[in-house]
Amino acid sequence: MKRVFSWLVTVALALSLCVPALAAEPVPLWQSYGCTSEAECVELIFGGDQAAYDAAAAEQEAYNDWLASMSDEIAAFDPDAYWSSGQCPMAEYYDSKEQFMEDWLLETEEDFRSVMVDEWLSGQWTAWWDAHETDRLRTEMGGTAGETGIILDGTYIAFPTHKPQVTAGVTMAPAKELAEAFGGTVRREGSALVVEAEGVTVRLQPGSAQAEISDAAGSRAADMGGACYESGGAVYVPVRFLAQTLGCDVLWDSRFGAAVLLRRDKLIEKMDSRFTVLNGLISAMTLDLNQNYRTAVKLDGALTALDSINGDKTYQLGADMTVLQSGTTVHLTAKFRLEGWEALLQSAYADETTAQAWKSLEDTGLEMIYDGAGGMLYWKLPALELLSYGMYADGTWIAMPTQSVTALESEPSVGAVLYASILSSYTGPYAWGDPALLCRELDTAADGLAGYIGDACFEKSAGYQVLHYGEEEYEADLAEIYGEEYVDWANEFEKLELELKVAERSATFRVLMQNRDQTGFGTVFLVDAQGTLSPTRVNMELLLRLKNQFDLSVSYSAVTAATDEAPASAPPEGEMVINPYEGYEETAPGADIVPVPELDII
């Protein structure tokens, strides 16, 4: 928690530095925050994180030095030229300088110049600091400015003599140093080069783009995407090809000018070492992807609408569902029980279409098929003709393109989920961040999560590993963030009790949460849930209360067993299937995400 808070403070400081104040004498960081000492500032402003304070102070000192070095440029600055240069963001929103000055209440040319200087310096400082930080981080990770880098699991691979090169748009690196970074070896066999690492043997021929791969799956030929070659006595190979052959995810970082290689299994293993209790439960609950399973689900519940004048009314609900699953293919059928819901809808002034649609749930139920490998989701909805205003006939399947998914590359675990979720943010059309720093983000995420659900959070008790987080722990976290005096002010819960008890192949859980109405006008809800988990059975009881509105109680049970019956991956042949997105593949929900960038340099 301290790390997150300190990071936010550091960002705020960085933003404040972007609005320069040309003070005669720079003041210490703690003094600029109005504190009486550095120790007080570290405790009150940076949550006790001395490292975060030191980093922010170093940035402030760097800014002061940089600003002093800009004195000649500031003196020579031409505000009118800057306004017309196309580099001034403010000029994009105004038709003229005069309109801008009027809107900003700038009365003199000196006022205008002052604002333009501040804006220009802000951009200059941001660019300088980014470059400075890139150089600092590169050096910290073992890289050298001006050289194409190869980063393996967060650290630059050293190439003392022969440096990586970009040839015909492909990043190439000496095979010997690259293989040795993986703990492998390189040897000559006649004119061929043989690389052995990570249980894989790759046979290369200088001058050829073809390679022969031998591993546990057998031997096969492969195209490397670029010919290997000899230069200065070293044999250069395509980095992407060799890294992916050895099991790496590969990205390109344009800011650092480096190929980023990630040994997925090793990074996940490192993170998972801190979550062995939870991973044991996940492993026990994980289904065999090569086996068919049938799950029978039963749901019963009651919704009580609270009415202090006319009397409370209770409406029954339930569902019987069957789920067939194999790998990433799922086939679900459901039939609902909705006793008295017509009266509830009438009391809520629902229109006739809505009432009929709800009634059809009880009469016909619904059906869903998900083909993960094919990237398609099919729905057979009740009252479809009614809901689509006659566009589709009842009994029609609606097909929706989705992301194609395959089985996890690694066994399901906390580390595997963290890795997949963080990696996804660095790839695709909405990628952001610097892949060179991805390993640091993995470490930070694992550190933060381990503080709440890691092995150190469990205690042995009566044959269980028990994880407990309640009001006492929550208030301790608030005190660490805001200080003891602000705990009551920041506390959002009237009741808070979270408990997970993990045995060898089963677990029980309890969740009790009630929010605090801190304004006197907010919504107060209570959630009380408890249940048991095992590979073949899940049971849960849930109570949800919304103050002065309703009580909802739900009982859920699911029994899973292996079966010879395979799930359908598409609607039965001959039934009507309509894809509303057909012809609009580029905007369909399942439009392919741009793949992980290759190492091609354009």
C-alpha cells in the first residue's frame, strides 16, 4: 500500500514540476510540501516510503539543474514564433493569439510571453526527463545507449564483442551469447551451427533462413524469417525466431530500442512461489482439458420487495441448468422458474413486451454454445421474435464472433493469470507502456497481491490454511495510507469479514460486507455469502440486502462429473443461424487483436 501511495505522490510531484516557477533559490522537497523536516515529509506525504521521497527529491534536483541550464534558451525565446510553430497545444484551440489572450485575461505581451514560456518549458522538461529516465533505466538494467538491446526477463544480455544488429528489418544477435543467456551452448558441426538450450536443439546453416528444430515433440523444419550469417567471426541468428523456439514471448520496445524476451514459464514460476496455498486449490479445481464434463446446476432463490405500507411481497425464482464442457467448448441449457414475477413486473410498470419476454424464460428457457477455439458464441433466446420486433423468428440462433481462445499455455495459477493479464496490456491495438519494464510491473503486481492473498497471509488452523481479512486488518491498511487520525473518515464499511479456509482438495469461504452510509443519503447494502468448493461440487448460500428496498436470498449448487457426452461446438445442422455482424468483421466484437509485435524495425 505504501508503494502505491508513494508512486501517486511522485507522479503528482512530476506534474507539478511541469509548471515551472523560476525561484531564486530552490528549496528542499520537504519544505516545498510545507513540512518541518524531511522525516515528517516522508511519513506524512510519502506514507513512510523513504525510497519514494528520495526519488522525488532527485527529480526535483534534476529539474532545478535543468532549469538553470535553460537560461539562455529562455532569454532567446520568441513567444510569437512558438505560437505559430504548430508545437503549441493552446494554439490549436484558438483562431488567433488575440482571442487566446482575451480568454486567458492576458493584458500585456509580457503576460503572453510568460504563459508561452511556461507551456514550452513544460514540454521541453517532459521530453528531457523521459530521455533521462530512459538512459537511467537502460543503464540500471545493463544496457548501453545507442546499441540495439536484447532484454531477457528484465535484464540486458551482454554482448562484449559482437553487438546485435538490425539487418533487412530483422533484429539479429550473435548465437553464442544469445544461447548462453538461456544457459545453453553453441557448437560447430561442419558448416552447421548447433544451438542447445531449454531442452531444444536448433541446427542452423549460415546463409540460410531454414533451421531444423528437435525437442520433446520431435524434429521439424522451420523458416527463421531471416537468413543467419557470419560477421566478424560470429554467427548471427534472428532473435525472434530463436527466442520463440526456446519458449519466449517476444515484444519490441521502441523507446529503449530493444527486443524484449520473456521466459513465460520461469516468470510465472517465480511469482507462483508466493501463492502455493491458493495454487494448490486452483490445481485441485482445474478440469482436465482433454476430458468431457457434465455439470448439473440448481439455483433457488426468493426476492422480497420491502413495503412498510402495503406489506412485503416475496417472489420465488430458480433455474435448472446443464453445462457440458470440454476444453474451451461449452454448451449450456437452462430452464427458469419465476413464480409470481408477472405481478412483480406489473408493479414495476413493465411494458407488455418485457412481461412476455420474462414469461418465455419459464416456458422455453435458453441455450448457449461457446466455441472458444473457433471464436464464436451462439445464443438461442426465448421470445426472440418479440424482442427483435419481428426481425428474427423464434428458434433462431444468434451467432456472435468473439476472441478465439485456446487452453492456457501454462497450468492455471495466480502467476499465470497475472502474467496473461499484464502481457495483454502491452500487446494489441490499445497497447501502452514500455515492454522493457514489463518484468518490473510483474514484480510489483505480485508483491501487491501477495500482501493480501500470498502464502504469508495464511495461518494453519485445525487442518486448514486460513486466510482472514476483516475490519481490524482493513483499518490497519487505512492507518498506513491516511494516518491513524483519518481511519474513521476513510472507512467505507460497517461490517467486513472475508475468510477462506483451504484444505488439500477443498475449501470453504465466507464473505460479509456492509457499506457505511457516510452521507446519510447513500445506498446501504449488505452481502452475506458462504459456501464450499471441491473439484466435483460447489455449494453456496447468498443473502443480498438493499436497505428499505429488497432482500434477495439465493441457494446455488453445482455437481460435476466426467461424461462420454461431448458438448456441441455449433448449433445442430439444419437450424437457422444468423450472424448480425456478418459483413462487418472489422467492428465485430471478435475482430482479431493485433498480434504481438514482431522484431522487425521499420
